[in-house]
Amino acid sequence: MLEHIFSVAFIFSIVRMSTPILFASMAAVVGAKADILCIGYEAMMLFAALGGVLASAYTQSLLIGMLVGVLSGLTIAGIFAYFVLYLDTTPLLAGLALNMFGTAGTVFIVFLLTGRKLDTSILASLTFPDIHIPLIENIPVIGPAISGHNALSYLGLFTVLFVYYLIYRTKLGLQIRAAGENPEAAEAAGIDVKKTKLIAMLISGVIASFGGMYLSMAQMPYFITNITAGRGFIGIAAQNLSGGNAFGTMIATIVFGISMAFGNLAQSFRLPSQFASVLPYLMTILGSVIVGAKRLRDEKKIKNIY
């Protein structure tokens, strides 16, 4: 097993498993900075995954497929933001409703267009290409591990830098943090809190959409029912474990990716398939317990000081 773990194939598996979670977690970071409790990333990813597949299949254009996929996820993010920010709907209930709508609605659309309920494999949809980096791919050991991944995997890494720069280096990022941390003070400073939170939610929707499209247009060549399989929730967990720090969230995402890759590898050694399915959720629970215990300890220290 150690021979398989320390191999290029296992690294590729980690990247493949981490990428959709990375997009979901970065979307969650932006939402959390605006103090928006959103669990609807599953729905955004589902509709983006389906929208990208259908548009690319019917137009035979990867660009149009990507744009429709992003627009699909963005629409769900807009619906969530409208209900929560302007109709004062409970965020948790709005997120649950949209996730249920995403799971059932995508199946209904697939059935309407293909006559099938499980997948869109009969459609000739397009996929994002793998990128082979010149010169680097020829470096022994390192080259094969770094080069040759899907284009969206590299985009995921740039998304981490984008989210960090957006939050801490731009005026909009300052407004998002102000609206999230102290909305009354932000209003007093002339910031339109609802508009700022709406923008943050729409940015989250765009980022999450790429996670959905990765699943159906990179990791797999077609859409299948419930293709996200809880990755939106794992992304939220990664964000929570890191305290909303973009780079810390990326590390947490990689840990989840390693657990999922190891679970898949374990099946090669005749361990039950359920082990692969449950491992990332066990990691989520374990991480939550560790973070919760740390916060409890910090709170006790503060109380002892005062």
C-alpha cells in the first residue's frame, strides 16, 4: 500500500478528489466573510454541472458550455441571496430547499431531455482539457506530478489566490468583511450592506459553479444523478476548520482529498466500498471536534483572564 501511496497516480487522485471541494470551500470562504450562512452550494454545483454538460452537448462549444454552467450556478446563488437578504428567509431553510430542488430538479431536467434518470451519457458533451506544462513535464518525478492535470485543477489553485486577494487587497473585499463583521458600522460608513452581501453571494456562486462543472466535464465526461455527493458540505466544513482563511482552507481541502483518495485506494486491497464513502465524513467530524475543542479552550483562557 505504501508503494501506491507514494506514487504519481496517488497524487493525481488527490488532485482529482480535492478540486471540486476546493471550489466549494473557496465559495464558502467568500460567503462566510460576508456573514452569510449558506448551505446551498450543493444546488449551485448540481445545476452548474448539468448546465455545462447540456450546453456543451447541444452547441458543441466548450466556451458556451462553461458560460451556461456558470450562469446556472449563478442563478441559484441569486435566488438564495434574494430570499435571504430581501425576503428575510431563514438561510438554513433556504439552503435546504435549494439543495432539495437541485437534487430533484436536475433529475427531472435530465429525464425531460434524454428520457433517462441516471445520467446524460447518451449526449456528446465536451470536457475541459488536461494541461501539460512545457519544460516542467520533463522534470523527473516532479514533472509528472505537477503537469498533466485538468485545466480546472489549475484554475482551482488560482482561485485560492483570487479569493485571498479579493478579501484582503481590494476595496470590495474590505466592504465584504465590514458588512459581515459589523453591518451597523458598515452602514454608517456609507456601505450598502445588502448589495455588498449580494455581490459576495454571486461571487460565491460563480466559484462553486466551476466545482460542479469539474465533476461533470473533467472528472467524468457526463452528468449523473447527485454527482456532487455532499462535496458542497465538505467544502463548508473545510472553510469552518480553517476559520475562513483561504490558504488554511486549501490545506483542509487537500486533507479531505487525501482521505478520499486513500479510501478509493483501500478498495484495491479488498476493503469495503463503504469505507471509501464514509472516510471523508469521518475526517469532517474529527476535524470539527478538534476545532471545537480548541475554541472551547481559548474561551476558557479568555474567561480566566477577565
